[in-house]
Amino acid sequence: MMEKTKIESGFSSDAKKEPRRIVFITRNTSAKVKDDRGPELMTYPHLLVREAIVFEVLIIAMVVLALFWDAPLEQLANPLLTPNPAKAPWYFLGLQELLHYFPPFVAGILIPTLVLVALIMIPYFHVNVEGKPLWGEKASKRLAVVAAVTLGLLILLAVVDAWTIILPTVFVAALLVASYFSKATSGWMGSLRLKPLSWWVMTWFIATALCLTVVGTFFRGPGWSWVWPWGTHAV
Amino acid sequence: MATTFHAALENLRTTRVWKSIFRRGPAITNRTRSVAVFGNLFLHWLPVKVREKSLRVRAAYYLGSLSFLLFLLLVITGVLLMFYYHPAAPNAYRDMKDLRFVVSNGVFLRNMHRIAAHLMVLLVFCHMFHVFYRGGYKPPHEFNWVIGVVLLLITLFLSYTGYLLPWDQLAFWAVTVGTNIVSAMPVIGSKVRFVALGGNIVGENALLRFYVLHVVILPLLAFLLIGVHFWRVQKDGGLTVRSKDDDGKN
Ligand code: HEM
């Protein structure tokens, strides 16, 4: 008697029977293959139409802006005539503001290099991949560590008088501490309480970079002194 | 009127000429719609289907796509500007004056290039931070994040090398300030600065070097890496969607 053998070739198309992708199973979720891809739509036209619309909106906004704002053009470059202050483009003014507090090696080389290395390493840290809240287990111990690190940093910054870094640091630290003591379960405070440490570090970094850049761009005048954007010098 | 126009368009799409150009008839079935994407060189890096969730505005705010749009606009306006520009001192500055006073729409051209450049830096930063907050760097997207960091650097260098080209006071001193910092590098600082500027001061050699970097080397690198970046988004299984996306929030 010939048995009818079933020959299978290739992969079945049923991902639940024959998973091909190594899935990432996070804690607090079941290990079953979760069909979280949801419904799919055809790229043509659904994605392409949306992209075309946002592209057009941006182009129109830029054209309108280009009609009313003119690219700057100053006098011919003159190596003998140093403007005061001489400023880099806005995206480097955060660094230039740092130069005001730290020696060139620290502000211009060390800090940017460290930031770059940290950025590249973000996906490879692999701690707390599930994004568990900072104020989860052992919250009081963590508060002590975070408070000690923050205070140490603030003292260091106070020594060099770097108050444009102190300000955003204090601001983010205040939110951090408030979220520890808060009992809120909804609203923005409720969601702050669920944020992981990585969220806090990045938010602190962005707040600081933003503050340094805005101050460097709008509030610094001759000799890197404090000025108001509307023109009056501070005393 | 609208219907006759529509009918004419539909007819056009069934002609042999149309088919010979697009390699398909009207994209009205899912099969022809798939062909419309993977059968088109300029779209083939897109997936044929996208998850509904990743189409929601919050999934990306179109920040990556808009960065790419700005890159394209910069290439187009940049090539047009090249018709009027000489990378020499002080000719470069005179070319800026010509763009303002002589060339038709020269001001508009320069404005668009300048606005797109600043906006691209801004949007690439926003894109990076947004990807971070959504956890878009998590496996299997790790390496695409690293490619992204390199793209950020290239974007900054593109913008910075372009900043010198008008050869006015603003350009000259911004680059002088920036490249002075390079000398703070231990041991090799002044050598690196010398190589970057082609001399000890920001002069004609620096202008030429920045120009070549700005119009050839960096755009080619950016184009290459943007290609890899997009290809990886697709190969890594599309945008990161979170279970939170179900409730329609965040
Ligand atoms: C020239 C600059 C860049 C361009 C044109 C670009 C373009 C894009 C596009 C079109 C996407 C698809 C989703 C979206 O529209 O957001 C994307 C996704 C992504 N980008 Fe970028 N990008 C750039 C820079 C960066 C940077 C600086 C980073 C981070 C350091 C980055 C990391 C990522 C990651 C990880 C994804 C996948 C996100 C996910 O899976 O949710 N990109 N990029």
C-alpha cells in the first residue's frame, strides 16, 4: 500500500504555524504570537496620497516664507574686521554657549564626542528594553540615587556658573521629583509617572540643548554678554 | 466637466503608450497597485502594503519623509544656484549680489535653498527625537538608528559647508569660529584644521574645499545613506507601532 505522503516545500504562509521572525517577547505580555500588525492598506494610493499632501503643504509654506523673508547677505568677508560677537550657525550655538563656561577642549571636543557616542549606543544598551517606569520597583532607593546624581551635577555646574544649564536641569528635576510624589493616574502627570529613566535622560538633554541654543542665538551680544533680543543691553 | 476629465484620464491609462511607460494599466486592482509600487524604480523601496497604524499621523508626523523632501528641494535649488556660482574669493560674493540684483528670481532661489537647509536640520533633529520617544530604535531597528546618526552628522556638515559659500562676513566668521574649535583637539587639532581649511586661515582654499564637500561629496554620501535608511525601514518590517496605538492615543 502506498501511503500518500504530504510534501511540503518552502514556508507556509501562515505565520502562526510557522513563525519566521524572531519576535521580541516583552515582560507582562503573553508569549503567543500576537497579531498586532493590524489591518493593512495598499501603499498606492493610501500612503502616497498622504505624502503628496504633506509635501505640498510644506512646499507652499516655504514658498510663502521665501516671498517675505530674505536670506541674509552682509559685507564682503574681511579677515581683518572681526564682528563682535562672531557667531556660528544656530545649530552650533548651544556648543558656543558651552564654550562660555568650559575650556575649548571640554566644550568643543569632549562633550560633543560623548553626546555622539551616547547617541550611537542608545539601541545597544539593552537595559530595560520593556520601558518600565523609573518609579516602579525600589522607587525610594532610585529616588536617592537620582537625587544624589542631580545634586552632584548641579554643584559642578554652579562652580562654573553655568546657569543656562542649571535652569533646564532644575526644571526637569522638579518634574521628576513631582512625578515621584504624585498620586495622579491620568493626565500628563499620570503619564509622567510611567516614564522610564531613558525618557528622563533624553528629555533633560533636549531641554538643556534647547535652552543653550535659544540663549546663544537670541540673548548673547558683544563679548558674549547678556542682551535682550529687542535691543536693550542688560546691566 | 470633472467626469469627462476623469473619463479621459481613465482612457489615457489604458493606452499602449501609457502602459509602455508605466509597465501597467490603471491601478485599480490590488495586483496592479502592487505593481505600481514595486515595478517603479522610484517607489520600489516602499513596501507594497502598509499597516493602517503606521499611516496615522502620530506614527511619524511625516518627519522623515519631509526631511527627504527637503533634501530633494535642496538638490534642485542647489543645482540651479550652481549655474551662477564661482567658488572663488571674492567672486563668490559678487555672485550673491548678482543673484539679488541681476538674475531673474535669484532672490527667490537663494531664499528657498536657505530656508530648506535650516528646516532640514530642524526636521532631522525632530525626526530623531520623535523616533527615540516612540522606541523606534529598538530591535530590529538598531542599526537603522546608527545610520540615522550618521545622516544627522552629514546633514549638519552639509549645512555648515554651505554656510561659508556666500563669502560674506557672516559666512567667514561663522566658519572661523567653528574651525577654531577643531584646534582644541589634543595632538592632531591644528593638523586636522589645516586639512579642513587647506591652510591656516579661512581663505580661498577653504572656500574651494567646502564647495567640493558641499556640492559633491556630502550630497552623494547623504543620497547613498538615505537609500540604505529607507531600505532598512522596509526590511526591518516597517515603522514601529506600539500596542498603545490601538486606543488611538499617542
Ligand atoms: C537625512 C536625514 C534623514 C532622513 C531623510 C530620514 C528618513 C526617514 C524616513 C522617511 C523614515 C520612515 C518613517 C518616517 O517618515 O519617519 C525613517 C525612519 C527611521 N529613522 Fe530616519 N531619516 C533621517 C535621519 C535619521 C536620524 C538622524 C535618525 C536617528 C538618529 C533616524 C532614525 C530612524 C529610525 C530608527 C527609523 C525607523 C523608525 C521606526 O521604526 O519607527 N533617521 N527615517
